[in-house]
Amino acid sequence: MIDETELVDKLAAAMKKAVTQLPTDVVEKLEQALENETSDAAKMQLRAILDNVKLAGDEELPLCQDTGVQIFFVKAGYDFPYLNEVRKAIPKAIEKATKEVPLRPNTVDPFTGHNPKNNLGHNMPAVNIDLVDGNDCVIHSFPKGGGSENMSALWMLTPAAGFDAMKKNILKQVHFAGGKPCTPVVLGIGIGGGADIALKLAKKALLRPLDQPNPNEKLAAMEKEILEAVNQLGIGPMGLGGKTTALAVHIEYTARHPATFPTAMVVQCWCNRRAIVRIDKDGVITDG
């Protein structure tokens, strides 16, 4: 059996961790950017970011005033016995975290502007469930801020256009975004499926730690090429110029229809927040 109260508490704790403690792999990339930077303005911004990260962790305060929309990616085994309990616990955990962290209430009705002040609402929370072989469950807490989300894009390219057109569109969009998404950013790229699938893959790509290369060698080479091109734009930290406009580019893909080449880019700010909760078949809950 699984303890419902413990599950709610663990999920709320994961949301707190996500918004107050930047993952080590992201911190290391920011430190590398500072070490490699030559622009004084860029160095100042990176130092301010890293000081902010330390202060937030020490004081258990949100890294950013925009604590995001609470998004979850759940990977559950076909034989995992507690999926319904997870479904019920997530909204309760969001309400708990909203009050106790606190999280900024970020969900408003798109037509009336009404804010329930609990980060819930119609068709919220956003929970994406993937069913896989096995009997355990991994839950990714992924708070997504609005400023970087505004710079995301979808292109329905022609199959003949291919990688060159995709790269051109990505660079054009990053140039348009400038410092608005709080550079240096992380870019999640989704390719294939349909419009909705490509966007979901792009967001899912942001879950991969920045120190883990793509296991597909061809995609790893694409990521490197796009990252180098993006950083040659010179936008730099907070748009003030410099060598690092992006910390990483991550690509996920699936098969496409022969007549389509959907490509999506989801932009994440430097504050690439995430946390994990794991549940085994016996209901034992652990941090990721």
C-alpha cells in the first residue's frame, strides 16, 4: 500500500526543491560560462545569477519570483499499482506547495482572468503520463516560467527543407527573443509526430540533465552544431552580449508523416528547474 499523506508531502517537497535549488548540472554549466566569458557585462550577470542561486538554496527561497506553471511528466510501468493515487495526490500537493513554499499563484482563466490562487484550474494541473514496461513510477516536477515560454515556437516545415531549415528557424527565433527569456537559455527541440507531439517532445527534452549527451550520436552532433551557432549570435547573459546565449540544446524526436516535418522549440531560461519523485511497486517513495 502507499501512504497518501506521505505521497502528497513528497510531491510538495519536490516542487519546493525544484523552485529553490538549481540542479548541480545547471550550476556547473553556469560556472563554466563564467570561466569562459571575456565580457565584463556578461561576467557581472553570470555572477549575479550564481549569487542568486546560492542565496535561494541557503534561504530555501524561490530562485525566481515566477515559480511557473506546475507541470509533471510521469513515467509509469504498466504494472505500477498506484497510478490513480498519483493522479489524486498531484493537485493536493500543488495546493500544499502553493501555500507553504510559497509558490506564486500562476494559473488564470484565459477568458475571465480569474485566479483561483492555488495553481489549479480547468484542465490543470498539466500531467503528462507515459506508460512503459515495469512496475515502478518516476515523477518529474517541472515548473515552467512564462517569460521563456513566450519565446517558444512551432514550425510546420516541408520534408524537403530538413535540418538546414530547422536550424535557420531556430537561430531566427533565438535572435528575435534576444534577452527576453533570461539568457543563457536551454533549448528543447522536438521533431516529428504532429504539431502537438513535437511541442510535447520539445518540453520533455528539457528534463535531460545538461551533462548527459544525447545517446543518439547523430542527434548529439546536431545539438552541438545548433548550440555553437546560437552562441555565435552574441546575445549573451540577459541580452547584454557575451559568449553564452544558450547552455545546452536538447533534441527529442519521433516518426513523422511523409508529408510533414513538424519542429518545435521550447525555450527554458537559465533557471532550468526540475525535481524527481520515485515510487516502487511496494509504495516506497524516494527522492530522485
